[in-house]
Amino acid sequence: MDNNLYIQPVEMECQPKLSKMYSFYKISTDFLFSLIFLFLLSPILLFFCILIPIESAGSPFYTQHRLGKGGKSFKLLKLRSMYTDAEMDGPQWAGVNDTRITRVGKFIRYTRIDEIPQLFNVLKGDMSLIGPRPERYYFYQKFNQTVPEFQQRLLVKPGITGWAQVNGGYDLTPKEKLAFDLYYIKHRSISFEIKIFFRTVLIILTGNGAR
């Protein structure tokens, strides 16, 4: 995809007025926690970088263009959970019991380990720890035809976790996902971010909502 391609978000009528305290909290926690998590999780990351190519030849990492704040494209980094030819028939929305996912891939998706490399995206400023899940240009074009407000998710930085992710994640329809993401955008606050963080920890421990 051309890096210059992007989708312009539509401004909402009820944009929240964010406090300086929230803005400082958001920037500082994104940076500090990303460094801390990368340091603590680096042994796990290294282990699966070795394990993934053993089952399915190829790089343990997977990069893909996604749209970030303002609709600008960036390269998302993840641990590869699918076979290298997973999209030989074109882009596909992840489904239940997806046959493209490897055995190791099922585990790292279940535990969210595949998301660890996205901490580098947070450090680069492309993403936040908390926000709407970043989607591809292809899906924005597709969903905007049936869910016209879908591009409003681009008003904020995408996140590794978020309100939609902890309320169904992969199982949500684009319309349901949009509803949760818009609720987050309209009600952003320090307390709300902390709530999402602890909900995320619970999901990681239980595997609820993963596939």
C-alpha cells in the first residue's frame, strides 16, 4: 500500500475537552510503561522469536500497514501467528477457528503475546497503549460503505488494548466495535484508562475474548 494513502476522520459534534493532566498522563504512561513492559517481556519475546519459525518457516515478526491518528499509515509490528501464505487470496477478516493460524499462533493470540512488539509502535508514537484497534486501509474502505462513521475511530491514536478489545475483541462486528470505540473517544479520562488496563490484565490471565 502507498504510504501516502490515508482516510480523513470526520470530526464528532461532541468532542471531549481533555485536561492537561490527562494529556500528560497519556504521553508519560505510553512512554514509561512501554519501556518497562519491553524490558520485562523481552525473554518471552525472544523465546517465541525462536519458536515461531520452527513450526512455520519465515520471519517471527509480521508487519502490516495500518491507519493511525488522522488516518495516516504506519507499519504495525506483531509476532506472526499465521502461516506466511495466509493472505494469498487477499485480505480477510479474522474468524472463529481460523485455519490460517498456526498452533503456536493460537497460543500467542490466546495470551496476547503476539501484541508485545507493538510496544515499539507506541515508543515511535504511532500508537498508544490504549485506544481503538488499528485497522487496515482496505477494511476502512470496506466498512465505510456500511458503517459511515467508522473512520471516526481515526480521531485518536490506535491502541494495543482498548474499550472495544476488552468488550469482545475479535468477536465484535464492525458496527459493534465502532460503538465501543466512540464511547471511549467521548469519555476518555485517567480513571477510564485505568479501568481498561485492569480489564486487559484480567483478559490476559483468563484468555477471555481471544482467538
